[in-house]
Amino acid sequence: MSPLLNTHSPDKVDPLRQDIRFLGRLLGDTIRQQEGDDAFAIVERIRGQSIHAHRDHDPSASTALAELLDTLSREQTLLVVRAFTYFSQLANLAEDQHHIRCARAGAIAAAPPQEGSLAHSIARALASGVNAAGLRDFFGMASIQPVLTAHPTEVKRKSILDCQWKIARLLYERDRDRLTPEEWHDAQEGIRRAVLTLWQTRILRWSKLSVMDEVRNGLTYYDATFLGELPRFHNSLEDALAALPGWPGGSIKSFLRPGSWIGGDRDGNPFVTASVLSETLRAQSQLVMAFYLEQLHKLGAGLSSAALLVKVSTELAELAGRSPDRNPHRDDEPYRRAIAGLYARLAATARALDGLEAPRQAVGDAPAYASASEFAADLEVIHRSLADNRSLLLARGRLRRLRRALSLFGFHLANLDLRQNSEVHARTVAEILAVNRPGVDYRSLDENARIRLLQDELATPRPLVSAFARYSDETEGELAIFRTARQMHQRYGQEVIENVIISKTDGVSDLLEVALLLKEAGLLRPLENALDVNIVPLFETIDDLARSGEIMERLFSIPLYKGLLGSRGMLQEVMVGYSDSNKDGGFLTSGWSLYRAETVLTRVFASHGIGLRLFHGRGGSVGRGGGPSYQAILAQPAGAVQGRIRITEQGEVIAAKYANRELGRRNLEILAAAALEATLFPHRHDHVCPEFLAAMEELSAYACKSYRKLVYETEGFEQYFWESTVIAEIAQLNIGSRPASRKKTTAIDDLRAIPWVFSWAQCRLMLPGWFGFGSAVAAYRDQHGEAGMIVLRNMNRDWGFFRATLSNMGMVLAKSDIAIAERYSELVTNGQLRDAIFPRLKAEWQASIAALLEITEQSDLLAGNPLLARSIRNRFPYLDPLNHLQIELLKRHRAGETDERIQRAIHHTINGVAAGLGNSG
């Protein structure tokens, strides 16, 4: 047995310590071998001093560390930054491997299923009175989708990620039971080799990512996790349900599948064009077709059943007879001949759809499949023949997984959403109308007049766009996107693009404008009352969230639109944005505004008999709606999930969740488990008492006032932000194809939420995740006294939404460091401005921590989260030196030093701090 897989050890954390020490020792050996003894000695001295300062909270040790770092030359600084960045990354890998190890140990020991697992949720459902038929109904209507986005918060290069994944895989293999001494030695040497490769790999990108770079990066997670684990997950669930007493029988639908924005999200990204959209979908299809071809090849190799020994169905015999396979050695192997025919047809399909040549030449020519359903029908013939002739066991392996994969991924791999800003749609429609109907100034019309005009145009099939008119580049680009979407529907099927999302929705006309553009492309056909995609409003600001119910109420009162929903199964999706609402009103008000909006939307939809599917635009950081997915879904208001939910997965979170297949499977299962519980179980907060709602409303108002007074009403705050953080340097990092700001200004209003949150994380203040809470609680106490604090403690105990809010805030505050943040404030050149703002930040930080601890009745921020506490102990000693060096490098850079090595070192520190924190934006 591997010494690191001792599940009977009294200290379950000991294997993690061993891994961290082992990887740290390998990195140290690599530095010594590659850079010399002196370089190694410097790194080790700083590492030891930082661990001492962090572990013992010794101010003198922190001072000594700062003095030591200040003596480094430029070359030594870059060396130390690289070393500590890799120390953090390797500690992250060790933690991931430990999570896998513990999960496997529990499975091997047949331990009871843990909270967050689907097995636990199903057992709880049965215990609460839900019968097998109720579970069948849930899985029949469920629709759960993590949606991958290319939002620029993943700072690591793909080459760095590849190295890390290789180390993780080797750690996993080393943990296997009963390795021979030679195998153990090979595993150890392989890890050393991978660490050396990591050290020799450039951390920074030298050029900006293109959209297609982002697409290709996103597709790696299908190979890593989705293609293999999603079929296994569904099949395993199907078997578990079939074993339940009273299970009605039959297969379950494929209800959990990934979606994507990468290559379809045009909001603020001018590089996403119609040609990029087409190329993206071709790349997706090529990946899944290559997967199917490989699986067919392996299936044929394994199904060697001979006609002399086993019967086959008439359908199977006919399928084999149509095969171009004429090899006499397979005359009596009908399954192999049939599969060879399927391979030939699929190869022809891949060539016709995507220009993809099959990795192995087909045995002969065959017609391409017209659709994925045709391919599925042929696979069904093979399945039925095996099942009907005493060979069901053979149908339950690769064939079953392939059939499930096809139901999940089709010929398109994943739905690709289209997204654009409502302002762009409005300008496009205005120009089209101005050309077609001279004298109509659409932009000057009020909302009521716009709605009337758009309804009139939508009621007629007459096109507005003229082939002979010339339009602006923007308008031509928008029209080209929707025309391409229709072409992709014709090529891959309507599942390939199902959703058109409208950023900054603030009125009914925003949705009708998109409907008009869809009509021009043939994706909306008024005479047929047919709509081929979902029109999805995205409510982002505090005001828009507050008006979301009113907007949807008015939309559903339009008979034309409600009639179109009939072709979409009377289901309407609404997306709610966490990022911009946070930047607009602060953490507490953002969360409360989202909760209220979802509550109102649930009522409005129910009153109209329309199904609601909420799409949560959550980021990686708490300041952008991040945090544990399980708790976040369970904290939704009653009726908001209804078995249907979509959630964005962004930036570095994608790699953290889905780069490893076992962790990926676990994270997918968590989404399903949470959706099941949120739908089937009566929450204790289903009927939240009015006292709780009133208290939350009051807290939100106080917090929002405090937040906006600082961010938008304090003179000079914009300057303070730009000088005390690395926002300017982040904007220069090549971490995404999209610009950091919507406009070429330094205004906070124009800054995207991602760099806003990212910058505050780098300086360790993490302001978007907590600011305003301390002031809100103080004001609430002033109004209600100690009785008010009892109410807040009861809210934490009895209300899932409030408890999750405080838990997420505690995680943020635990990762913050006010002493380091104060050092960043020294970068502000105006001393009066610095002295006016930083004491306010520090006082609010202290007040927020004190209020949180009092309400939760804990003595420590992470008293209820030992895993994060352990992670911080392991990683933060490597983080503090990076922050110190970043500050010193920024001082030199901003003082006018032009040495390119300084700017490169700053970018290295940004990378390292992001890796150490575990989330960037």
C-alpha cells in the first residue's frame, strides 16, 4: 500500500502534510539544481522567516522578513517571486489530491454518503416522504447546467496548467495500492521531472489571448471531465434509482449537461464575430465527433460475439448487412460489421459537418447521418439486440456510455449562448428602422412607443432589412451573428444555440428588440408562432433587479410574446447578475436585491402559468457571487429552483472544479444534489417571518448607503483605488480577449466587475466582499438595541439565505489582511487622501469582523470552516512575501523606472497572489 493512502491513520491530515513537504522539497531541489546554492539559500531563508511570522504572529519576525525582502536584487526578486508562486500552486495541488484521497477512502470503507452527494440527498428525500415516483418526476423535469465562460480571471497559462495537471495525475497514481518498488520509484521520478518542467515553463503570456485560444482552453475540460464523467454519472444514478422499491422503470433523461459562453459572448468583446461563432461551433463539434469515433472503434474491438454462438435481432442483421465491411474474417461477427458501418457513416458525417477526417480510415463509403438522432437509432439497434439475446451485460459497458454521451452532447458538444448589451441591440434596431421607415427616430421614443412599434413589426412576416441598403459595421455584425446562428441550427440542430442573453436589460423593449432581430434571421416566425431560441433578460444593477418582476409582468401581458413562449414549452429563462449589482450597491445589498428579485419573479411566473428557469451569473470570488455552490443553491428563495437552474463557471474556478475528473464528478454531483434538495424539501425559510425580512431590508439600506458613500460619493476615491491597487497593471495582463473597461476612462462606473474585484483581492482588502456590513449592523443596533442583535442571531440560525451570506463574508474576511492592505495604501501619492480614506476602510473592516463574530457567536472567522482554515495555514506564508515584493515593485515602476524586468516581476506577483488566494475575480 502507498504510505500516503493509510485510511486508518489517526491523523487524516498527515498525508496532506507529507505531500506539501514532498512537493516543497522537490521544488527546492529543482531551484538548487537549476539556479545554484546561493539562490536556494535565499528562497529557503525567506520561506522559513515567512512561516515563522505567520505561524507565531510575531511582529518582529514580520519586520525581519520585510527587511530581508528589501535587500533583494532585481534578479533575486524575480527568482523569489517565481519560487513562491510555484510553492502556492503546488500546495493547491496537494490539497486537491487530499480531497480526492479522503473521498476515495470513504467510498472504499463504504462510509455513509456525505452531505452534498446525490446519494445523501436521495436518502434524505426518501426519509422525508418523497417516494420513487416523486423522484422520477423530479429527474424527468430537471435541467441543470454549469455554463463555462471566458471571463478573464484565469491568470495561468495553459502550459502551466498542463504541468500542474501532470503533477496531480502522478500524485494520484502514486497513491494507488500495492505499487512495486520500481513503480514507486518511477512515480517519484515522474513528479520530479514534472516539477522541473514547471520551473522551466514561462509563467506569463507574451501576447493577448484570442477568442479561439479561449475556446480551445475551454474544450480541454471536456476531455478532462465532462465527456467521461457525465455519462458515468447519469448511468450510475439510473442504476441507483432502479434499485429503489416502487421505481417505475425506464431510463432517466440526461438532465445535467454543460453549456458555454466562450465564442458567443459579445458583450464588450469586439473580437467575437460571426466567423468566430462559426469556428467555435466547428471546434466543439470536431471534439465530440473525434470522441465518438474513438469510442466506436473501441466498441467494435470489444464486441467480437460470433453469429455461430449467439443470436442477433433481425434489425441488427440488417444493420450489419448494410455495412460496407466486406472483410471475410468478420463474416460471422455481425456486431463488428454493424459497428464498422456506423463508423463509416459517422466518419462521413464528421467530414461533411466539420471537415474532420476520422483518425482511422473507414472500411468503405457510407452515407452521412442527417442528425444525431439517426446515429442514436443505430446504437439502439445494437443495444436491443444484445438485451434481447441474453447479452445485456455487454450492452451496459462502453455502448451504454456512448449512448448516454450522445444524448448529452449530440453532434454539437454544448449549447453556446449568445450575449450582447441591450444598447447595441437598440442601436441596431434604430438603424434598421431609420433605413426602412424614414422619419422614424426609434432612439427618441419613450418605452411605451417603442413597445407599440416593435409589436407592430413582430406581428408581420415582412422583413425590415434590405439586401440593397448599406448599414454600419456594428449593425452588419449583429445581423451576421443571428444569420450565422440560423445556419448553425440547420447544421447541428437547434440545441447548438438555445439562448440569446441581453445584458443590462431595463425594459420590455430590450426583449422585443432581440425578437425583431431574430425575426430578420428567420429564428422567429410570426405566422407559425414559432421561436427557435430563448430570449433571456439579464438584470444586473440594483435598480434593474428591483424592477425585474414589473418588467416580466408587462412582457407576459403581451399576447404575441406569450404565444411565442408556447413554442418554448411555456418556459422563460431569466438571468440575474451578481457582479454589477455588487459594484453598484455593495455585497449585502447585492445579495438581498437578488433574493427579493427571485421571490417576485417566482410569484409573477406562477400567476401567468409560465415555468421559470433562473440563470445565476456568479463569479469566482464572493464579491461576484462566488462561494460554495451547494449552500448557494439551497439558500435560494422557495420556488426559485423548481428543478431548473443554470450557473456560470468562470475563469480560475473552471480549472479548480473540472480539471480533475474525480473533483469534476464531485462538483457536478453537488449541483444535482442541491437542485434536488432545493426543489423537493420544504425549507425552514419557505415562510420567513416578517421580522427577518424587515431586518434584512433595513440592513441592506444601511449597508448600501455606507458603500455608495465611500465608493461613489467620497471625493478622490477613484484616485485612491487606482493608486492603492494593481488595477492599471492588471489591465495590461494578457489574461483574456475582452478589455478591462467598457469605455476608455478610469471611472469606476465604466470598469468591469472582474478587474474591480480582482484588484481589491490583490491588495488583500477584498472590499467588495464585506464593505458596509459593520456600519449596517451598528446602525441596526442603534435602532433596535440588544433585541435587534437577538433577531440577527436568530436569522443566522434559522434562515439559509442569511447564514450563507455571513458564511461567504467570513471566508472573504479570513483571506483579507489589513496590515498588508495598509502597506498598499502607502502607494497613494496624496497623503491627505490616504489619511482620509484608509482609516475608514480599516474601521469598517474591524467593525464587520466584530459584528460577524457576534452574530454567529464564534470566536474565530473560520471556526465553522476547518478546511479553509487549514488551507490558509498552508498557503498564506507563501503569499505575504509576494504582496511585499509587489508593493516595492509598484513603487519603483510608478517612480519611473523603465527596466522591463520590473514590469515583468509585477505581473509575476499578480499571478502568484491570485494562485495563493485561489480566486481572482
